[in-house]
Amino acid sequence: MISSLRALPVALALLLSALTVPFAAPATADRVVVGGTPADVAQVPWLVALASRDRFGEARSGQFCGGTAISPTTVVTAAHCLGRQALGADWRDVPDLRVITGRTDLRGGVGAEIPIRSVWANPAYNPLTNGGDVAVVTLDRPLARGAGIVMAGPRDTNGYRPGAVARVYGWGDTTGYGSYSSVLRSASVTILSDEVCESAYPGSADGKYQRSDMLCAGETVGGRDACQGDSGGPLVAGGRLIGIVSWGAGCAEAGRPGVYTRISAVAALIGQHS
């Protein structure tokens, strides 16, 4: 099975950092987000990439996770994206940690790269269950577009209704086996009931589904999902941010939906650190 966390693994980061030739998009790039289609950041200006060439090499601008702007200077992402397991060091010791905005193709130079001023990673994040997987990044300067998406609150229930359709965005793995995309992709996924999610993840080395602060989405037969490298990115429904890509067993496998941090459950916590 694929590693449950959906950040770019350090081992792959070391491999990418050793590359000295331009990254070529894999032949299967049209499957990222797995089962997805091309997307343009101009249509989703609140979407950003977390990047560090020092940690992850020149390929794909050093992208390793995604994030979502909720204000011109505040980005929401996954706590595990900014931990030692993903970065190989404390985030303060990563000299070029930044967010990339306005760049659909990570091989290009359009858009802006904005340094990170500070990080708050939820101290209650549990790497065994994957609960509480949320972090807040404060930028050194505002996003050029001043973009931000509204977060779902406790009363926003429609986007969480089983059967509702949401969209996930990212530059992650196209296959579940390390074929990373340079071009942004998006896929529609179906919100699943808590009962289905609990049945899929009752508790194992992958994690444990907790309805209090998680939701899951995918397709019963598999085929569409977030994957490694998409961590921290957004799950959006009805024009609101409803989830953060967090974890799952494999990618787009039947009976193994993607699991997301439930924004309505952590919105107040995010607000305290924004």
C-alpha cells in the first residue's frame, strides 16, 4: 500500500534534488489528481503550492504540498506537510521555504514566490490517527491578487452531505507510484458518509477515521482521488473550502477513499492563528 500521508516523501525529495536536467511531465500526467483533468490557477487564485528547492530540488519549482489562501497573507495547509517527516528538518531550518502563487505549470516562471514569515502547526496533530491535521502559514507579503476563499463554518452542512460533489486540486502523484505532475489538475469526488469512512478506516497503520474532524471523499469503485504531493491542498464545494487533503490508503483504490481534515471543525482554531 502507498504511504498514508500525502506529502512528497523525503526519500523522493532527495532523489529530485539530485536531478540536474529539466523535469519532463510523465506520460500519465492526465491522471492527476488521479482521475483528474487540467486546471488553471487563474480560475482558482486562492490555490498555492508549498515549495523548497533546497529540500526538493529544482524540478517542479521544489513543490511538495499544496495550500489554500483564506486571506491575502494567510494560507491553510496540512500539519504533516510542515513537520520533520516531510521536510527532513524543522521548517525554520529550511532557508527557501515559500509558497508559489499564480503558476499553473511548475516548470515555468510566471506568478510569484513568496517567503513564509511564520508557521503554526496544530500541536494536537496526531500522526497515529492523522487527527488534527491542520497548519496555518503567514506570508511575508500579500498575494498579488489578494485572493482568499471562504472557509466552511459549523452551519455549512450542504457541502458535507453524503452524495454531494466536491473538487480537489493539486500537482501530486498521477498513479500512486511516484509519477508527479508539473501541471495543475483537478478532479471531482463524491462526499461519502461517516459510516462508509469508518468502515474503510476503522484503525490501522494507515490511520483512523474520526468523524469529529475528518471527512472522506472518492468513488465507490475508485478512480478519482488525491494522492502523494497533493497534501495540504483544498477540497472545495459550493465555493467554500470544506477540506484539506490529509491521508488515505493507496490512491484512487476501490474501498479506500481519500480522507480530508474537516474545515468546519477547525475553522475556529484556524481563526485564532490567522
